Amino acid sequence: MASIESIRFAERFNGITGSAIREILKYMTRPNMISFGGGNPAASTLEEDVIADIARDVLLADGKRILQYGATDGYAPYKEAVAGWVKGLGIDCSAQDVLPVTGSTQGIDLLAKALINPGDVVLVESPTFLGTLQAFKLYQAKLVPVATDEGGIVLSDLERLVREHHPKMLYVIPTFQNPTGRTLAADRRKPIAEMAEKYGFVVMEDDPYRDLRYAGEALPSIKSYDKAGWVVHMASFSKLISPGLRIGAAIVQEPIRQKMIFGKQANDVHSSNLTQAIVAAYLERGLMGPHVESICKSYALQMNRMLEHLASFPDTRYTRPQGGLFIWAELPEGIDTLAMMPKAIDRGVAYVPGTHFYCEEGTHRNTLRLNFSNSTLEKIDEGMDILRSVVCEELKQR
């Protein structure tokens, strides 16, 4: 009799562990836990009454089509609405270039599935979103970090690595990056698109935070400089309307588009017609602009309150984003934020240790990511006071 423990899993799962974010989300269910660890929009920004009204309207208007199976490449009104929306971001595309995805996470997976063979090189910012690192590892990619500074990717290091490794792909979060909150400088965006065409690698531009801007001027997307289809732009409505709707879009041209469609057919057939119809109507009714303006005012207050607290942390460096959901902090050398985590949890505060955002996990152990969007000003005050006391205790014990 064989034991279930002897089951032979695919080699792609070797070395894959649970996401640090999912582990931290477990703590959020504890009573009175203050979580700076997730990336959730504030509950107060979720417009359940508006969404309910739209859902009723679209079902009464087009219910038979919405409730039936749909086309893998998407619900036509959604594709048209998204094409119009991204044109406002400086991206010139047609409805055909819009591929609905079940959250931008699926878009990342579909592009990886279309491109990556075991051992292929993928260049990533250092640090970068840990969920994407895990997705690439599942396809057994060789992850190579690209140096970054206050202006994002360092172009000289990118070109050096491209020449050395001949990568299949570059993954970049250009605006209010996760985890650092930094924004890729305006004068580095066009050169990245040009480099992709020159050397023949795909740029995956993941841009879910772009509209959450609290200061400064909006910048053109990398995709807006793309002349030959080497840049795939991932858009998401999770941070703007609702993560529970699980809908986003890849802005992608042929021949990559068709390969992603093939992958999606085998994955989930198509994204929900209902959520596509809801978001299409939301955009068509002009609700996005006023909603984003409202949530940006709230998030700016929360971010600034957290920054005020960080100013009192001893010998701590931190980013000062112009938008997004995250602040990146570097504590004094010798403090291990991974080892410090249980003490913070016991005091009722959660965060994400920064080491999880690096290809070479185990490095940069004095860093951490803080989220401000899902905490009230009062909770930010309380939680940051607790976190500061924990850091000060760690310093005394060094």
C-alpha cells in the first residue's frame, strides 16, 4: 500500500514554499491585529452599492449573453471600454489588443507560460514583488536581479545584463513599485522599450498602482514607446475598483497575444463575463475619475501619517513615494526583520520582511515593506508606535 507521502510531484514545485504574504494574511484574522503586511484597498473604498446597481443593470440589459460561456479573448464591451481607458494613459491600442485576465496575476502567469522554458533568464528589479518571483520559479526560470536606485532600474546595469544573459523577459513595475514605492524615472522609460526591440526580449510592464498618484505628474508608460510589440502592459482594477472582482487586462499584440489566448483557454476558458460587464459599465459611466480622486485623498493622508512616524525611527532610511500603497524601510544594520517578526506579531503588528522580495532570499534582512492603505489613521498611530518600540528593543539587544 503506497503512502500519500510518496506522491511524485512535478519538479517545478521543488523549492517552492508558501507565499510570505499568504502567511501574514493569516494573522489579519486575529482580533485587534494591525496589519501593515498586505496590499488591500481600504474597505471604505469598496463601493458595494454602486457595483450592485451596475450588476443589476447589465444583467437586465444583456443577461443571456453575460450568463453564457464567453469568448476567451473577452467580452466586447469590456475590451472597448478598456481600450478607451488606456488611451488616456498614453497607450495607443485597439479593442483587439485588450486580453481580459482574471487579475493581473493571471496575465503574468500566461505570459510566463507562453515564453519561459526551464533555465530561461528573466531579469527582475531588485527588489521586486514576491508573488511574481514565485510565479517565475514555477516555470523554472533563472532569475537575475537588475540594480535599482531612487529612479528605478539602472539602465547601464540592465544593458550589461542583457548582453551577458540574453534574457527572454524583463519584469518591471514602473510606477509606485511594489515593494519600494519608487517610480521609474521618465528618462529611463523610452530607453527600456528601445532596448527590448534592439536586443529582442519581452518587457512585462506591470502597472497596477499607476492611478494612485498623490503628488507629481503622471508619466508615460513604457508601452507608449513600444513600436513593435515587445512590451506587454498589465493593467488591473483590483486596487482601483475591487480585488474581489478579479479582473484586469493585458495590452498585447500578435504574436504574443495568440499564445496567451491558447494558455488562457486551457486555464479558465475565459474571465467572468459578469465582472467584465460591470467594469465596462463603470468606465463608460465615467465613475473611475471621481472615485480615484476620492481614494487618493484618503490614501495620501494615511501615507503621510506613516511617514511622520518613520521619521522618529532611529537610524532608519525609507522611501517617500508619490503614490501607491507601500513604503520601504531600511533599519539599522544588524536588525533582522524576519527574526523580529514574531515579537511584532505578539504585540499586534504585522509587516513583510524585506528579504522575501529579493531573488537571493536571505539577503537584505534589515529591510521591510509597510502598507498604509488598509489601516485608519488611528491604527497607523498605534501600530507604528508599537513597531518603533520593537525596533528600539532590537537595537538595545545588538
